[in-house]
Amino acid sequence: MSQTSKQGYSPKPHAEASQVVGYLPDERPPIGRLLLYALQQVIVMFPATVTVALITGFHVSTTIFASGLATVCFTLITGRKIPMYYGSSFAYLAAIASMVAAEGSTEQLAQLAATGILPTELISKAQFGIIMSGFISIIAGLLVRWGGMDKVEKILPPTVTGPIAMIIGLTLAANAMKDAAPQAGQPQVVWIVSLITLLSTVIYSRKLKGFLGQLPLLLGAATGCLTALVLYLIGGESFFRTIPAETLAASSWKLGEGAIFALPAFSWPTANWAAVAAIMPIAIATIPESTAHMYQLDIYVNDLARRKGKPSYGIANMLDRNLVGDGICDMISGAVGGPAGTNYGENISTMAITKVFSVRTMFVAGILAMVIGCFTPLIRVIYGIPLAVIGGLEIYLFGAIAAQGIAILIDKKVSMFDAKNIAVIASIVTIGLGINYGFGGNIVFFGVNVPAVAGAAIFGILLNLILSIGDKKTSQATE
């Protein structure tokens, strides 16, 4: 019996399979398309990654460069098998802020308040904590490799990973709407920009076929920017943004004063155990999130493979590689002065929408990010995209992340009539959304600051394990 038969599907005829639009992880688009697909991924990644830098006080150019470098390294570390983008994680924001408050002197905190940039001494301390946090993901990956996927699925079944994916998207809903809405002092016509961006992106993804149908987010962003330009020419109100000069002032080396090329402000880690205590535990919270992303990706890659008449790619079975890669990339990002990160739900949503899962696309996207990080004008251009345009894209992308959580439940045939399943799913969704919208994203639990997604995931995992006690093992009667 062939492998494809064992996996429950039969190959399509070659002519029919060849008409299916999309690229699987080991497939390479033509160079021109590859560059556009990669640029689309960078634009999707850019807002969140830059936002983390602006909130934490890390250097923007260094953060962008570190994100691209880590993505390139992740591709190589995982054997060019997993199409993922490494971006700065919001899970570490509170930990970095607490470390800065505890370790920063009065002068350093005053400098942060005045410029929005952390002094190098504090960034170096945070780097040490970020590097050490990488060991958590690496250890988790090794445990998965030694324990096997059956052990992982007992701890992280679809009833946990599905709702985790849902709340990742739903907790970001407020960010999407805030970005799409008029900012302080802006006219209501901002809604025109965000809504046209959203509707055009949806229409492009639904109606365009072939190559253009794989660029809906790039085309949607272009349409939104064109709309903003037209409104500016008509009313004189500019919605394009300007990045603060202070955030780009620091550099390791410049090609002359005021030059367009400037190496990011790299810094060397400084051993600091307070930073380790604050930052390292957060890596535990990113593991369920990263696992949910892998299950999301697995579903969509296998769907495309099935329609192309190819066997399953088994992306979920590479969870150990993904976690080890995440950990090493935390170390790489921390070593050059970037924040801690993980794979990005926005990028997975983009792949799910466009059907472009090519690993080479992510590799090139990482290179593009590194290039952008070294050229100040490119940072200004990407950052200059109106916030309303970003918001329009985010409404679609963040909603797609939540929808992918539902897809996990459907694909794994999770019964919604089972009391245990309902209890686990309901608890995760309620706790995650409750912490996010009721407590601003973090809740203090016995003195520990617990992020929304992490708190919901940990509770869901424990609840599932408790409710599973005494369950009879189901026999594998039918193959």
C-alpha cells in the first residue's frame, strides 16, 4: 500500500493538480514573484516588530535587523523544512519593563522618558536575560524529541491549541481597531482609508486568480496608501507617518554623517541575573503559542499538498525543530541587541490566505528585513505606511488567526458535545479574553504578572490534564 493511500487521500491527476495555485514548503517561486512574496511578508511583520521596539525602548533598526537575521538562521537551523518568520514577541513586554524599573538608575530612567530609547547599559542587561530564555525553548524542543508527539498531544491536544490560536487573534482585535480608527486630532475620513484597505484586500484575496491572487495584502496595502494619497491631495491632511528621529539616531557605523546606510546599534550582553529572573520564565508562556502556530500551519500546508496530489508534509511532527529553532533564535536576537521573539501568527495568516508556504520566501523575507534595517530611507518608507492602512490589514489578519484556531478544532474533529472539551475550550477563551480586556493584557496572580495568552494556556493545559485522569485509552481499532 502506498504512503498516500495510508494517509487517506489519493493523488489528483497531474493536469488537475498542476492548476492548483500555491507553493508548498519545498517549492521555489520564480525570482520576481519570490521577491514580491517576501516583501509582502515583511510588510505584514513590520508593524508588530517595530511596535515592540518602540514600547520597550530597543533600537528600531537593530530590532528589524535581528528579526531578519533570526529568520534566516531559523530557516537553516530547521533544515529548510518549516516556513516561519521570527518576530519580536509581545509576551516579553511586561518582563522587560519590570527589569528596567528594577535595574535602571534615576538618570537612565529619565533618559528613557526623554528619548524613548533604553540606555545601552539596560539593553545589554536585557540581552543577557533574552539569551538565557532561549534555553527554555531548546529544552522544550529536546523533551518533545525524546518524548514523541503522542506525549505532546496529551499535554497540548487540539482542545488546547485550537482555543489558544483563537485568543491570540481575538486579543489582538482591539489593536486592529485602534489602528484602523482615527488617531487623536485626525478627521473621520481616516475610516475611508482603513475600510478601503480592508475591503480591497478581501476582494483581492477572493477574486484575483493566479499570481496576483497571491499578493492580496501587498496590493491591499498599496490601495490603502493610494487612497490616503488621494485624500491628502483633496483635503491636505496627511495620514503618512514619520518615525521619530531619536529612534534612528544610534548606529554602530555610518557611511558618513547623514548617510543613507548605517549599521544598526549593536551591543554586547552584560551578565545580570535580575534580568534572567524577569525574562527567562516568559519563554515557557510562548511554547503553547508556538505549538498552536505549528498546528495551524500543518493544516493549511497539508490541505494544499492534498489538492496538489502530494503526501502530507507533517509540519506538526517537526515541533521539536521549531522549538529548538525558536530558542537558538532568541539567543541570536539577544546577542545583537534585539528583543526576544517567536514565530508570527500574522505571517501564518498571510500564508494561509495566499497559499505561499515556500520556505525560500521566508528566507528572502529575512534578508530583506536585514537590508531594511541597514538603510534608513527604507525604514522610513515602510514605517511611513499610514496606521489606518496597517489597521485595515490587521482586521483581516488577526481575524484569520482566530479562524485558524477554529480550523484546528474542525480538522481534528473535536466534539463540541463532550463536557471535558467544552470546559477546556470555554476556560481558555474566557480567561484569555478576560485578562486581555479586563486587566489590560496582564493580571497579577499571587504576585506574578501573568500575560493573557500565557495564563489561559497554562490553565487550559492543567485543566485538561486533571479532567483526563481516569479516562480509558481508546483502542486504535480502525486504521
